[in-house]
Amino acid sequence: MRIAVIGTKGIPARFGGIERHCEELYPRLASRGHEVTIFVRGWYTEMRGGYRGVYLRSAPTINRKGLDAFVHTTSASLAALRGNFDIIHYHGIGPSLFSFVPKLRGRKSVATVHALDWQRDKWGRGSRALLKAGERASARFPDRTIVVSRELQDYFRERYGRETVYIPNGVVPAAKPKPAGMIGEYGVEPGRYILFLGRLVPEKGAHDLIAAYIRSGIQLPLVIAGGSSHSDAYVAQLRQQAAGAEVTGAGDAGAGKAARIIFTGNVEGELLTQLSGNAALFVLPSTLEGLPIVALEMLALGVPVLASDIGPSREVLGNGEYGVLYRAGDQVDLKEKLSWALGNLGELRGKAEAGRQHVQIANDWDRIAQETEQVYREALAS
């Protein structure tokens, strides 16, 4: 099959769940004998041509909030229409707004819904309207619609009467990294810090984590690893919030001066591996996710996980079987669960080990590639 991929910023992935999803999925499909072209954005990656068996092709865009995805998807869709592709695969509800385009030439299309992006706080009214239109399009136009979580599958069934195909995000089996020299530049020690890893946008909940951490009086450093995603004002707010870490948490018994809050910016490569694998505890305080790859990766490393109790995180953590959950958006509950988790790391490591064994089977990328290939074959036969 000749497959065009639209909606990702590009690969190799520097940040972003869709980018990491595509980097794992499409080389596997290429190894199964398919010709894969991924349309990429120049500001995200300079790489063109062959990469791990797929072909990277640039499509014009404007790197501005509210314009980037729209302009890139428009140009990529028109380019794909002129190409000799069997399947055009859109990733994300925004790009799926254009999933009607392949029908203009009788081509087959597939859409993957990774999250309900219109719920993200960073979007204004106009952008939210376009994203909601993209959500409706993803339920109407593609020959097949894939969703990455059971919660999304229920949502599309109840709201649109659309039966979607559930294919979760995957994880690459990994061993805990032994060398940890690079993390020393932040003044932290292996097994002696709490980690947040993700884009610094409001729905990821870093502000809740910082507030709970300060109020808890915990002495282990908190590492905030991630950067802005058209959210510079929010990042500045987080830094200002962290600068108040000496506030004693008015009235909270046992609250006191927190140790340190360390902002690393975006991390990649070996530094990312070392920060992830050597954390004492990983915290995912999101209010919106598709199926969080980062939580899957932490379980694959055997790192204890504390997450908000939104549906996708519940799915990853087996409703608490593989980690600990707290009430989403509740800073007091997060403070209490943070303290409990650090006092019961032995128990949480046992949960994480059970989670590691589970995700190696349930979230295997090779199986996900096979299931995606089957979706393509069904779309072509429809």
C-alpha cells in the first residue's frame, strides 16, 4: 500500500504524543512492505527524504498558533491528492477537518483521534470551533476512524453513533538506564527526585502539581521537564508560582519550605532517558489526555506513577492496579497522595512492575502496526 500521513509535525520526534506515535508506527508499517510518506513541518524538523524506511516530505506552513496545523494540513492534503496514494491517514481532530479531501478523487482515508483537542485551554473561540468541526468530520468522512482510548470510543459512539476502531498507543520495552551522569547538571541524584514530563500547557496540570508540592513540604526536588507549546504566558506563570516555593502553605499541618523546583526545558535523547528512568516518582496531573504515552513509558521503565483519575490515565494504570490515582484538579488530594506515594515507594514499585509486564503485551507497537494495517485493508475493501 502507498500511505500518506498528515497531521504530525514530523519525525524524528522531539516532543508531542502524535509525533512519538508516528515515529514508532510507520517504520514498522514500512518494514511490512508498505510505502509511507509523512508530510512534515519545516520548523519542527529539517530532515527530508528517507528515514527508517519512510519518506519525509515537507509541506508549507506558518508557525503561528492557530495557523500552523490548518495551513500545513491544507497544503499537505492538496499535495497528497496529486500523489498516487492508496490511503491518506489524518492524525488529530484538527487535521481531520480535511478528511473529506480524499473523497474528491475517490481516495480512501483514515483518521486517528488522539484527544478532544478543542478542550485545550490554549485555544480561543475561533480555533475551538474549527477543532469541533474537525471532530465532527473525523466521525463522518473517513472510511475508518481509529481512537486511542476506550473513553474516546464511548464518546464517538454516544455522540455521533460512529463505531470506531480502538487501537491504543504503544510502548517500546525498556530497561532502566544505569548511567545517570547527565542528570547531575540539575543537582539531582538517581531515585531522589519527583518528575513531571510533558508540554507546559494548562491541561497538563503542572500548576496543580507545583501548588501541591509546595503545600506538602516535601524535601525531594521536583523536576519539571518540558517546554512551551504556544503557551509562553503559562510557562511564565509556572515559574512565578515556583518562585514562591518558600510559602509555608498557610494552615497545612506539616507544610513547610519545599526543596527545589527545577525547570529543564525540552529534553531529548539520552538526557530524557536518564531523567525518566532514574525518577523516584513520576506525576501526571493532566485534565485532558488521549492515551498518555509518557505514562506507558514510565511503566515500561518500572517507575512508580501517580496520575489524575481521568479516563485515559485510569486505563493506563488499570484503575489503580499499576499506580496511584488522585482526584483530577484537586490540589489537596494531590498533596496527600504525593506524601503517601513517597512514603510507600516499595508498594508502588510493585505496582509499576506489574504495569511493566502488562504494557509489554497490551501496548506492543508491532501488534499495533498489524492492527493499523488491517484497518487500511478494510478501508480499501469498503
